[in-house]
Amino acid sequence: NYSIDENLFHTSYESGVLEDANETYEESMFKMTVSPQAAPETSTTIDLEFVKGVPVKLTNKTDGTVKTDPLELFMYANEIAGANGIGRIDIVENRFVGIKSRGVYETPGGTLLRDAHMDLEGICMDREVKRITEGMGIEFARLCYNGFWFAPEMDLIRYSVDYSQRDVTGTVTLELYKGNIIARGRTSPYALYNPDLASMDIEGGGDNFDYNPSDAAGFIRINAVRLKTYAALRAKTQE
């Protein structure tokens, strides 16, 4: 009843009853994941280690399993994420040719690795670099979806993303439970996060960075100029 495309990364389902956007699917359709309702009652805790943005080690802290070979690591990520009901989506997407199409996807290992990677970027990556790479991520996905892997604009994005990952090294601890990926901690030798600077409890925590919370008053006034100007114009035009 379905058109199925399957590879190491994901399985996709289209056609058949899925052509009715309001029609549900049978649970027996899925190949890589169990439903969250059928997932174990106990969670699985893992550590995922990255070097320059690339996953290099997966440790299952619940049963002691360790994977470092790239293929074995990815296949094991599929296994444990799928067993915990992680990685299913049901979407209506926009094809390159202008047609909307419904697809149901299961991407257990990819979902797990992406969540861990995004979490680690949060502690390692500069705010403005993060903002720019988020935009590049959307463009990367669009080019992939439309088949432009070998386009020059894709080369630009790939090289830029590689550069952005130079400090994305560290370990993320995750708990997997009934379709949820719960971040439990993260650490990196290149962390930009400074607990003293961010603390609400340590007086003078920002002294080493020439930072004083009272500086925020001027910051707020400067940023308010644009908003006050706009509000004044709106008030004038609405009179």
C-alpha cells in the first residue's frame, strides 16, 4: 500500500493511503522504529563524542556498549534511537516541481546525532556564527532536496560549514525515552560558556572580561532608539 525508499539514513513512505493527507497509517508500516507507546518503560542514557563536528564515539551508559567505527556507530545510533521510538515525522512537503506531497519518514540515528550536534554547538559556537550557519543549514537542505549536491553554491556552503565546525569538539550526554531526546549535559575543551560570567550568584563574575551588568542600561537605550522612532511614526500616522 506504500511506496518505500530505504537506506542507511532513513526510510520514507509515500503513495497509497498516504495520498489522503488526513488518512492515518498502520503501525506495521514502519521498519526502523517502534512507536513511542511501545518503547521501553526505562530510558537509555548515552554519551556522544564529536571531534570538529564529526561523531567519533557513542557510549551506551546503560549497558556499556561502545562504538567508534563510523558505520557501526551510525547503525547503532539507528538501533537504540529506533528502539526508543525516536525519529518519526509525518509531513506535507514542497517538491521542486511545484507539487505538494505527503511523506512519512523515520530517521532514528540521524535525529539522535543531529540533536546531539546542535546541543554541542550551543556551548562551542559563537552566537553570530551560529546564526549564519542556521541559515546555511536551511539552504543546504534545500539544495540536497532539489538535487544540487554538485552545484558551486553547495561547495560554498559545505566549505563554510566545515570551517564553522573547527571548535565543535566535546561530549553530549542524552537520555532517550519514548520518542524523546533529553539533553542531560555537555562538555567541551573549546567551550565559550563561562559559568562565572553567566552566574547569577557570583558577585564580580564578569570582572575578568571587563563586563558589568549595569552596562545593560546603555545597551537597552541604544537599541530602543529604533523602536521609539518607529512607535512615534505609527502614532503620528494613526492620528
